[in-house]
Amino acid sequence: AGCATMAVASLEDADADTRVRVTCRVRPRAPSEVGDGQYAECVQVESAESFVRVTKNAWDRPEAFAFDAVLPVNASQRRVYDAVCLPVVEAVLGGANGAVLAYGMTGSGKTYSLMHVGSKPASSDRGLVTRAAEEIFARARAEGPNVETRLAVGFVQIYNEEVYDLLVDETERPGGTTTPLRLVDRAGAAHCEGASARVARNADDVLALLAAGRRRRKEANLKLNASSSRSHAIITFHVSRSFGVSDVGRGVAGAPRERRFTSKLSFADLAGSERVRRTGASGARLTEAGFINKSLAALGNCVHILAERGSRDDVGHVPYRDSKLTRLLRDCFGNGCRTSLLVTCSPDPTHAGETTTTLRFGQRAMRVETVVKTQRVAEYRAAVKRQASEVDRLQASLEDALALARNAKAEAAAELERERRKIVAEAERERERRVAVARERLEEDAETKARAMVRTVTQKVASMLDLERGRMTEAMASERAAADASEAKVAAETKAVAGERDRLAVALAATSEALDAALKRVAETEARLAESEANAREAEARASEAESLVDKLAARLSKYAAKEPKAEAEAKNDRDDEKDKDDGNADAEDDPAGVWSRALARAVADSSDSGREACLEATRALASLASDPSRHLELATERAVRPLASLLGDARADARARRAAGGGRRAPRQ
């Protein structure tokens, strides 16, 4: 604490306008750092806000650092602007050059403090660049029409030790932001040759240019910062102010005199120093980190030498040319520039080492002395007029020299054109020769490859043919065996078919013979059927005749049965007459029906009542016999002959008994 108090006292004694003004800002702790941190914050801001203490670990004493201003974690952007940028803006509006630099580790809040645009117009979180532009245009409006203020904006980045313009694109210049710019030294300062400077008429134009440049700036997502800047960005405000004077100060001719001041305000957003093991950079990110650390080391070396020069007179050369960053920032640490440095640090104890390094850089920069010089254009007009005639003379000489040079250039161009054509012709012939050689080589290589390919394909085809031949041989052998088996089977079937054919031939012959015999039998049967049909027709005629005879016989038998006692005598006579008649007609009545009719008549006459019923049944059978010739044999044997035979036997027995009972009287003839 005592060391810090002494440092503050020494700084208060020094003139802040002749050295770099340094302000320290501590950012709030991130949520991830709060969750992972095991200790309290390593940075402590004293109540007086004039110095900070950094605690590295629990066993070392805290290290104190004193600055012009120390801003706590709850400091607003307006407070940062008032402490860091407002004095510089006032110096620039007064005609001096000014610079605001932001230095710190990755993710400590440099870009947010310097270039943040804000979520909406007039937002409270606007950065220093936005507020400085608003301040310049507000002062211009307040000073009235007698003061004319012009502002031009330039925006470049230093990426991998190359300078690129961030305000141009492909439509304005071929290559756009991808074409690096060349640095040239003029009047003791480095300038970007070809860098654009856009005129801004108000603060909104500055915001639009700032947004366009930030979109083209190189950024990457790393472990410590989701949008880590991978380049150093430098924004330059070229301010030109013209002041008119009253009529009292008019010249002899009555024309008003004016004073014109030109000044420059630079904002440098330096990329954060990195430790690769913490950021996890690799590939292109690792290359970027190497260039960033190299340029920051060169800046630290220059600041160290300039700080030593403030207390010693024997300090020699300052190595500005070790890096393009130090070349562009050379006039920020001298040549009458009002410079303000903002160092940002993190309170997380895991970054205590980087925080200590940043604070030491800020303390060293506080010892760099600068001399503020106002650049007055009016003071140099006399010298300009004195040199105007000399310039005219030199211009005439230059025009003569240019004419000679143009003539020499034309001759040299013609000679060069002839040489070029000759070289082109030779190159064309050489190219054709090389093309021919290459074509021959390619043809030879192609032929060699084709032959090798043909051999390979031939070998593969031969092997495939061998395999196919073996497969086909096996298939043919199996097919041959199957064919032999099929032939044996066909032979057996052929033999069986031949035997069956012979058997069928024999059967056919037998069938033919049988068919012939059957046909003969059928013919005989047809003949017999024809004969049977004739016989049947004849039998039908006979049956009809027999039926009529039976009816007559039945009538006669019924009459005879009723009149038997009366007619015995008449019957005897009738029998005698009939006998005579029958004897006369014997030849005509020899047919079976007549014989049967007479026999039945005699049987009925000689029989009893039962015998008469039997005779009637026999009569019916006789009628059926006469009408159904196909059953003649059955009726003759079963139903006609046997009953009639038994009936005749009974009739004879009755007749004998009757004769015996009648005393030997002769029965009438039946």
C-alpha cells in the first residue's frame, strides 16, 4: 500500500498532458468463471479508485498498481468515455493529434469498450468511438456557422502482419479487403498507401462505416471468447476545422482571413494477448495467435524503450519497424500526440498472470512522454508561397524530363515488345516441343499401361474360362449321367410298352374274333328275334283265338254247370254229335289250344267244385300262355301243366268213382 501511495504521488506531480494517460477498467466476472472459480476475485479496486491490487495466490503479498484512473466493474460506458476519451477529443478539436488505445488479454472487454454500437440509438452502452463522433458533431453544431468542421473516417486491420482496408469491397476495388496495403513513411509517420477515407456528415454515417468495417474484421470462436478479434483494428478520424475571424482582423484587401487546423484521432483496438493452452487454438487460429503475440511483444519493447527514454538521455534507437503495428502507432507515442491508454483486465483468479502482465504494461506506458503540438495551416502559408515559384520551376523541369522519359519509354516499350514477341515465339516453340515430348511419353505410358491391362485382362479371362470350362465339364458329366439314366428308363419303358403293345395286339385279335363271333351271334339273335317276333305275332293271333275260345268255353262251362241234371241226356247226344263233328274235323283241331280246350272241358265236367276252381285257374294260365309267348315254358311247367295234370288225375279218379257208384254206367265223353 505504501508503494502504491508513493507511485500515485509521483504521478500527480507529473504533467499528464506531456505523457500517456492510462486508465484501468476491470470487467465483471463471467457466469462460467463464477461457477468454476474456487477463490475470490484476484483484482481489488481501492475506494479512492487510484490503484488496484492483484492477488496471485494465498501466500504471496498483493501487488499494487497505480494509474490515472481505475474504473470498477460497475462503471458505465459514459464514465469510461469521460475518463479516457474526452480529454483526447478536446485536444483534437483544438488542433492536436490524439490516440486512444485499448490493451488487454483476450475477452477482457477491449472491443466492447471501444467499438460497441449499442442495442438502440442513444443507448447507454455505446462505445468510445460512437461517443467521440457524437461529441465532434455536437461541438460543430454548437460553434455555429463561423466554424466549419469536416470529418473523414478510415478503418484498417492488421491481420497476420498484413494491413487490409475494411471500408472497401469487390465492387469498389478489385480484391476488396483481401488485398494487403503497402506502408510508406512520410513526415516521420507510416501511412497506408491506397487506404480509403470516407467523409461522414453526421454520427449515423460514422456508425454505418463502423458496422461495415466490423463485419469484415477477422473474428473467431475460442474457449475464452466466443467472438475473439484475430486482428488489430485502427480507426482514424481525420478532422479538419476552419475558423473565420471578424472584420477587425481583415486584411488590406478587405478579404477575411481564416485559420485552419487539421488533426487526427486514432482508435486502436489491439487483439488480446493469448496463451495457447488456455484458448485451445490450433491450425489457422494458432498462426493468428503467433502473429498477434509477436506484434504485441514488439509494441511492449517500444513502450519499454520510450519509458526508459523519459528518465534517461542515453537511450538509443526505438525499433518501430519490428512490426507493422508499431509502425502505424509510431506517431501515437510522439510527434505531439495526445495519447490515452485503456487497459482492461479480468478479475478471475485463473487469469491472474495475464492481468499482472497487462497492468505492468500500463504502468510502463505511463512513463512515455509526448509533446502536444498544434498544427496551424496559416503559419505555413508564407513558406508555401515562397516555395511556389520553386515548385513551378521544378515542375517545368519535371515536364521536360517527363517528355524525354516518355520518348525513351516509348522506344524501350517498342524494343521490349519486339523482345517480348521473340520470347513468346521461342516460348511457344519450346512449349510445343515439350507438349510433343509429353504427348509421346503419355502415349508410351498409355500403350504400356494398355498392354499391361490387356495381359491382366487376358489372364483373368483365361482363369475365368478355365473355371467356366471346369464348371461346364462337371455340368455336362452330370447331364450325361442323367441322360444315361433317362435312356435306361426310356428303354425299360419302351420294352414295357412293346410287351403291352403285344398283349394289346393279342387282346385286340381275340376281341376282334370275339366281336366277329358276337356280331354273328347278334345276327343270329336278330334272325331269331325276327323269327321270335313272327312267332310272337303268330302266338298273339293264337292267343287271341284261344282267348275267344276260352270265353266261349267258360260260357259253355257255366251253362253246363247250371243245367247239368237236365242236359245229361242232351249232352250225351251232343257229345255224340260233337264226337262225330270232332272226328270229322280232327285234322283241323290238332292245334294245342283245341286240345287244351277239350281237355279242360272234360276235366270240368268230371270234377267237383274245387276242381272247377282249379280248372278256371288253369284256364286263366292258358290265356296268359296264349298272350305271353316269352313265358310259355314257365307257364307250361309251373302253372299250367302240373295243375292240369293233377286236375286230370283227380277228374279220372272222380269218374271212376262215379262209374263205380252208378253201376257201371259209362260216363259221358268229355
